[in-house]
Amino acid sequence: MGISIKTHKMLWGRSGNKCAICKTDLAEDIAETDDYSILGEEAHIIASEVIGPRGKSALSTEARDKYANLILLCQKHHKIIDDHEDQYPVEKLQEIKNDHVKWVQASLNPADIEKQRDDETYATYIEEFVNLAGIEDWEGWSSFVLSGGQPEIYKDRFEALQKLNGYLLSRIWSKRYPKLEFAFQNFRLILNDFLEVFAKYLDKSDGEVYITEKF
């Protein structure tokens, strides 16, 4: 599954975009017209695989990509901790990470802390949206709705879209990113229309699939 959007946001934001060991800035703005140059690496405390550095652990594959098992480092220190496992065991890396996060928190002003909190909330919304909307298989499932024959959709996908409709409606928006919020809200309005029309003209149910009239 890999590292999630929210985990990326948590790791970089709570680390202040700095290496947990040398405090080097890991995102540099070279020019106003360019994107930031990403210099940091999301290092695993317990390796993502058993054969990796500090990899012999009962920690599940999924848990290895969670925030608690990641530390933000520069390229130099990422290589150092992996080449010298004896000097950088799991407990030491966790201590380094915790101390660094506390140092960052003490250095941030209230506005930065609020922005980090909002960013993590947005990331949660995006992850749930991707899951419930079936974004990874969007072309696959939506092609059956828009195909040349009778429009059809799997029941579980239809129910997930109904859940998404309610989920987006009940979100609290901080108004930090108006364009993103508008995109979510506009999608929900279109989704709501689709769900109502599809249900209204529902023709039959074929096992795990809903089939509606074409008009």
C-alpha cells in the first residue's frame, strides 16, 4: 500500500522539513517560479522488509509504512543509520525522532501549528475520498456506467458513493485552501445528482450489480 498522503504530511510537517539529526532544511525554494526541491528522505526505523536495516521485527508490513515507524532524514544521515545499525538501533532512532519533533514544536509559532493541523485534516479527507470514490479504478467502474449498453454499477461501489456523499457533506472546512474545498463541494453536488437519478430509474438488480434504464 505504501506511505499514505496523510503520513507524508505528518512526517514532513511535524519534522519542520528538517533532518532529524543535523537539522538541515530538506525542501529548498530555489526560485519563486519553481517548485520546492525535495532533498529529504522518508527513512524507515524498522525496515519496510525483513531483510532491510533493523528489519527483523514482528511489526506488520502495513505498520512499517506508518508515521510511527518513519523518520525524516537527509540523504547522508539516511545512509549512515542504515550502514551502522549497531550505532542506530530502533530505540535510538525513536528517541532522535521524538526529541526532534519536540524541538520543532517549540520552534513553531501558533499559526504554523494551526496550518499543520489543517494540512493533516485535508490529507485525511483526500484519503477517504480516494478510497470511497474508487479513484484507483475510476476508469474501470465508471466505464460500466457510461457504456453503450444499459448503465450498471456494482452495489458495493454505489453504496461507497452514497457514503462518500454523506462524508463530504458533513466535513468541517477550515477555508485554508478554497480551490480544493470548492472541488470537493462541487464533486459532491454532481455525485448527489447522479445517485438520485440512478436510483430513480433503477431497472433491476443482477446479483451484485445495479442496472438502470438508459434514457
